[in-house]
Amino acid sequence: MPRACAQAVDQEKGRTETEGQEATEGEGEAVSHHWYHTTRWRKRRARQLADHPLCAMCEKQGKVSAASIADHVEPHKGNAEKFWNGELQSLCPTCHSARKQMQEKHGYSAACGVDGLPLDPNHPFNKGRS
Ligand SMILES: [Zn+2]
């Protein structure tokens, strides 16, 4: 009996691995870079910046900066659903590159707001809160 269970698990694993996107993270990135050149994305970005013309991270730190980048709050990592439907925030180039560097290293931004709490919803501190 335990043998049958183990086999079922193996089959389950095999199925998800072959059906899922087999693309490595690098390939996924390449595909998603293409999305930035579509009219659909340009419209989405323009709407985000029209609705929120100021940098969200500067704002939380009591600063006012014009935003020029529509940034995904949760990194999409080549995931179409997250890319097109994930929450966006407006960022200035300075905050965007700072956030990117932090995300590449740690998976989240360590930037803190005026209250001293991390701003990034992906920060472990915020993940535990509801
Ligand atoms: Zn900023």
C-alpha cells in the first residue's frame, strides 16, 4: 500500500512538471520583456501614472516625486496573470532601481515608511500580518 501511494505522488509530480511552463526563469523574463512593448501594457501604464502621478514609495516617506514607472507591487517573474492583473504602483526612477536591487537580492524591498515599518507587502514583516 505505501508503494502505491508513493507511485501516485510520483505521477502527480511528473504531470505538473510537464504541463507547467517548463521555461526557466530566464526564458520567462524574456517573454515578459516583450509585454512591455505592447499597446495593452502602454495603456495600463499610462492609466496607472494618470491615476497616481506621484511616487508611492517617496510619498510614504513624506517626499513628493513625480513617478514615471508603473511597477508591479508583487514581482510577476514572467507570470502573465500577475503581469496583466497584478497590482501596480507608481514609482520614480530612483525608488524603482533601489527596489529592483533589493528584490533581486532579497525578494523584497527594505524601504521603510515614516512610521518605520517596511513598505513592501512582500517584506517578511508584512507577510505575517493580515
Ligand atoms: Zn520615489
